[in-house]
Amino acid sequence: MKKLMLLIAALMAIVTVDAKPKQEASELNLRIGSYNVWSHSARKWALRKAPTIYETRNWDASKKSVAKLINKLDCDLIGMQEMTSVCRDDLKKLVSKKYELWWVNTYPEGHKSVVGNAVFFKKKAFELSEQAIYYFSPTPEVMSKGWDCKRHYRAALTAVVTHKKSGKKFFFIATHGPLKKEANGHAGRLLVEFDKKYNKEGLPTIVVGDMNARPGQTFHNYMLKHFEDSFLVAKEKCETIGTFNGSGEREKNFTLPNRRIDHIYVRSTDKGKVTVNRYEVNRDKLKCGGVKHYPSDHNPVYVDLTIQ
């Protein structure tokens, strides 16, 4: 009888040990980010009248610090904007090898601009599938510009992201919003439509990007009808409000709501509840050309969140 009781106790201990991982597997903790790297060509254009600043904030002087910051943030996935082919090739070499880069040129072949949206993701932990690109225009599935956006081809990358270990999935959108007012408003409407149409499994959704839209504008109002703004719903958040420091590195911008133009939106569904635990805007200054600068004219935004 004593041996039987010991055997039962041992079996109960095994069941208890096995039960804990199952409970932990029901939650997926993620760090998700967004970062406009300020492309090499955009830096030249913005700083052409300020050669002294340009010497230390040009791409060649800044690229190592951009990569260093990406590595430090240690996001599971981070959406990137203004990724020219030059930036892409440099960052592929400089960013940690634990990341895989998904990059798509949003401009037509042969166009003078070769600029894309991109996502760095931890390749051992995650798999991307059903990858696609949709444009902010009346014909989203065709490479095109829309409304008053005459210069730039702006688009959204979409993918189903699978956490390999747990099998949990979510729908991910990485984008760069149009600069012009009318097109930007339509971009908010279209992102909602993209989630409804292309998120075929009804998965929880995360949307990241430099939206070129501040709170209260048409874009933001459309998004709030369908998504949650992580800045508004985070349990903990930094005191920084603005995300765009500009070519002049204006510290005042960090206190201004109209400089919060980089956003992370989330949406829960019956396939997964998204809880934003922490919202941060990184403000590290790193050496660029021997002088400490923000590595880009935008500051990285990231959130720690849980999908249950």
C-alpha cells in the first residue's frame, strides 16, 4: 500500500509539472517595434543646406548606430520605413544575425527611387506566411498612387506570423502612411479594410508604422473604429509623447502630441486577446560621425504586449 501511495504521489507530481508549461503556452509575450530609419537619400535632401550637420548625420556616419539601436531594442518583430536598397544592404550586414529581413520595394522597377517597407523578425522564433503588399490607392492590389499623393508609392505589408514553439498566430501589418492629407485619411480607412479582408482567419492584429498622422486626424479616427492605439491603452508608458525629432533634433517635439506620428495599433479577436503592457519611445543618442545624435529623425517606438 505504501508503494502504491508513493506511485500515485509521483504521478500527481508529473501531472502538476506538465500542467505549468501548458498554462504558459496559452500566453505569448512579444516586443513589437516601429522605426523610420531616415534613408540615405532623404538625409541628403533634408540636410543639403546644412553641410556641417550632414557630416555627422549622413547615412554612412549613422548606419552603425541605427543597427546598434535595432539590436538593443531586441524586438521580436520591428517594422521599418524608408528602407532604400542602400539601407537594406547595410543593415542586413550590421543587424544581428538572429534577425531575418523581409523587404519589399514599393516603387516600380526602373523608377529612380528604390525604397521599401521592411520587417526584421527573429527567424528562429517566428515564421511569416501569406506575405503580401497593398497600396494606398483606389486599386490597392495594383502598384499605384492615390488621391493627392502624386510623388510617393505608399503601401502596407501584411503577413500571418506564427510563433513556432506555441503555434500561436497573429496578423501583422507594417506600413508607411502617405504625406498628403486626403491620401492619408484614406490610408486609415484602407488599413481597416485590409484587416477585414485579408486577415482571413480572424487573428488578433498588430499594425505598426510611421503613419504621418497625428491623433485627431482622419487617419487616426478611422483606425480607432477598429483598432486600439497602444499609446492610449498601455498599462505603463513613458512620458515622451512625440516620436519625430526632425533633422534639427528638436527636444521640444517629444512633448508635442502633433509629433506623435509613429504608431502601433492592436486588435483583439476571439482567436486572441491583445494586452499592451508597456509603451516606450526610445531616446538614446549614439555616436554618429563622432558626435552623439539620435540615429534617425524619428525615434523608435516599441510595445511589450501579451496575446492570450
